[in-house]
Amino acid sequence: SLSDRLTGALKDLRGKGRLTDADIDATAREIRLALLEADVSLPVVRTFISRIKQRAKGQEVSGALNPAQQIVKIVNEELIAILGGETRRIQLAKTPPTVIMLAGLQGAGKTTLAGKLAAWLTKQGHTPILVACDLQRPGAVQQLQIVGDRAGVPVFAPNAGTSVGGEGDLGTDGSGDPVAVATDGVAYARDKQYDVVIIDTAGRLGIDEVLMGQAAAIRDATEPDEVLFVLDAMIGQDAVSTAQAFAEGVDFTGVVLTKLDGDARGGAALSVREITGRPIMFASTGEKLEEFDVFHPDRMSSRILGMGDVLSLIEQAEQHWDAAEAEAAAEKISQGELTLDDFLQQMLMIRKMGPIGNLLGMLPGAGDMKDALSQVDDSQLDKIQAIIRGMTPAERDDPKIINASRRIRIANGSGVTVTDVNQLVDRFFAARKMMSQMSGRMGMPGAGKRNA
Ligand code: GDP
Ligand code: MG
């Protein structure tokens, strides 16, 4: 995964004041691969990476993050900005009904979306109606009627007895005129005071002039407030040419990504957003009515990067990292002056960040402390915490005074055995010595002046 690659490439970088060009290049290479793997189109990747490099140059290294994480953070922020920079809601018509037209290839999920959108709008107090303008595919009108029933909204489909409408523009063989149905549908909605009209249209398997011509004709006849381009996230790199064709042929106002419940990495979203400049407004994540939501740029970014865990760790580390405290501890470590209280404080700070196991490689400033702590699991940490809390301040400050009788008292007070206390004290001295030596090797100032 990307996070493994990044950790591998950059694990030795610690304690630098600034990202070097080499750090940035190495990280950018890995992110470039991740974006390509996520099906972001090459030109978009190029532009994006050069933007990232620009921004990463000259950045101060944060105390909480290592250089790789810092660049990942920048990438994540930029992705979110691009994906969601202009997120907006449905534009409602000043005079109802608001007309929303759906366009996209066959199988993209238009008909399914019509129902989801209608249910979603109903929840917000609207009274939508669906209009069946896919007269191409046998059964398409009936499919929309089923969808409408499920969503609890009416369907305007002249040739079917169960539906509203019935003006007779259609033969039951589906040979009618979709433009006429669309205009009739809008007129019907206006007449019956439905406030949103959702027009379901026909798609083809590929881009097709007849299809584009029909969609453009429906658009011209109904003057929609929104034309939503419905895009199957699973089509990968083809998303770009498809989106371009629809942008030229129909000129949509927003994008809906479907089938995000599949294993697509979502790069199509970024490409389409970059290339067409149109916002992604909704996301569909399943066949059921409620598997639908407004688009969340942060979720998509984490999906594209394929490193949700890393991103949430970055967030946690930044939230809980106290730079001043970490620096003070590092200084004490290098002096061999760490007390049991410091030990406890550091431990608590690290625990706040999440399970210890997730944190390896996370803590550039407290790397040594982390190495020592990584050998204990959470239940042991509870015990250690109890023991240290059972000590007097003087004992915590200068553990050398903890003699045999004090050990018995501490053990009794914290509900552990004397052996537990012995182990902790021994481990603490060993860790303190090791950390002091390590910080000496790392060239920290004042190292080794005093030993534990
Ligand atoms: P249309 O040709 O554009 O109208 O596409 P449909 O709405 O008929 O959808 C085509 C197929 O994709 C149907 O089997 C839908 O149930 C399915 N589908 C639509 N949206 C989603 C989605 O978000 N996730 C999944 N897994 N399937 C979807
Ligand atoms: Mg359909």
C-alpha cells in the first residue's frame, strides 16, 4: 500500500527542520503511483503533483509528523480542496418546478438515482415527480415506475395505466418521442404543483451522436435548472473521455458518482472534476434507496490515496501532539534526567493517540520513548499507570529512592505484586539509560552528561 511504500522510503528521516527537495521528490513519486493506481488520468496527475511539490517546498516540518506524513497531509488537503472546492446544493428554480435532468451512459445508474434523489428531496419537504424519457430500452419505463413506487413518488409515463399522465405521446412499444414526453411532464408538474421534476433519460453503451442529440434536445426543450451527469465510478480511465463527451454534447451542471460501494479507487472523481470543472454533488453507494448521500470530498480523498488509516493517524497525532512537552521530554531524555512522572505523561500522551500498535513510526520527536513503549501492550500500560500513580511525588522524581519497603507499599497501594513494581522500576532505568545513549548517538545537545 501507499503507506507501506512511504514508510519504507522515508523512515530514516527524523528531526529535520525543513522538507528537503529529495524528501519531496521521493514522496511525490509514491503519491504519483497511488494516483495512477486509483485511475486518475495522467495529465491530471502531472498537474496535481507539480502543485503539491510547489506547496511542499519550504514547508516547516511539524513536530507531530514525519516528512512523508507531512506531504501526505498536503496532498490530502489539496485533494479535498479540488474535490469539494465548489460543492453546492441543487439550484432551485425561482418559479417552480425545478427541473433536474439526468444524463449518462446506459447502466451508469440514472434510473436508480432518480428514485434516490426523489426520496432525498421528499425528506427535505419537496414534492418531486419523475418523468420517464428513456424510451429506448424495453422495460425502462416500467423500471422507473418500480423505482418511483419504492420512493413513494409519482411517475409521468403516458403509456402505462398505473402512472400519472396519459396524454398519449407514446406507443407501448416505446417508440414515442422523449422530447415531447419531457415537455409534457414538466407542464404536468407545473399544473399539478409538483415542485421538482426529475427527468430520466436514455443512455447508450458508448458515446453516440444520436444519444447526445436526443439529450441535447430534451435539455433545450425543458431548460433544466440542473443537468446531472451520472458516472459509474467503476469505469476508471474511461471516465475522462465520457465526461468530456457529455460536457460537449449536453453540458452538465453537476456530477453524480455511482457504484462507490464497488472497489473503484475513485480517481475518476478527481479527473472529472479537474477536466470539466463541474462539481461532484452526490454519491451513490448501492442499489437501495437510502444508499445515497451528498458527496463528501474528505472520504473520496482518503479513498483515492488508499490510506484512510494514515490520514486518521495524522489527524490524531496533530490533535494530541504537544510540541513543547515533547521537546522538554527530549531534552530530559538526552540529559538522562527523565522522571517516572515524565514517563507517565509521555505514555498518556501517546495513549491518547490510539492503540500503541498503530503508532509505530508516528512519533518523530519521541522516537526513543516510543521504541521503549512499543514493547508493552495496552493492558501492561494500565498496570504501569497504576503503579506510577501509587508512588509519591518524591519517588516519581527520583526513582533511585524506591527501596524494598517502598516497593511493598507501592505494590499494596496499586493492587499489584512487588515483582510488578520491581519490573517497572528496572525497565524504567533500562529505558532511561538506553534513551539517553540513543539521543547521544543522534547528536542531541548535552547528551550523556549524566547517567542513570
Ligand atoms: P441507467 O441505465 O443509467 O438508468 O442505470 P440503472 O439505474 O438502471 O442502473 C444499472 C444497474 O446498476 C442496476 O442494476 C442498478 O441496480 C445498479 N446500480 C445503480 N447505482 C448503483 C450503486 O450505487 N451501487 C451498485 N452496487 N449498483 C448500482
Ligand atoms: Mg435507466
